Amino acid sequence: MQALALDDVLAAIAQLKAELVAKGEATELLGQVRGLLAACKKRRI
């Protein structure tokens, strides 16, 4: 199994969020980066 790249995962979440928000099935809160993930993103881990 191959590891997922953080940038690829975040891009996929952003795309899904945009689609769901457009349909009225989600809000801007979906997919917010927080906690450990936010720290990893800042450090590019």
C-alpha cells in the first residue's frame, strides 16, 4: 500500500467540500485544518 501525500489529500477534501457546498449539503466548516494536521501542514511533514 502506498502512503498518501498530504497535499493530495487536502486537494481532494477541498474538491469534495466545494461540490457539497454547491449542493447545499455542507458548510464552510467541512474540511477545516486543525490540531496535529495543521502543525504538519505548516512544517510540511
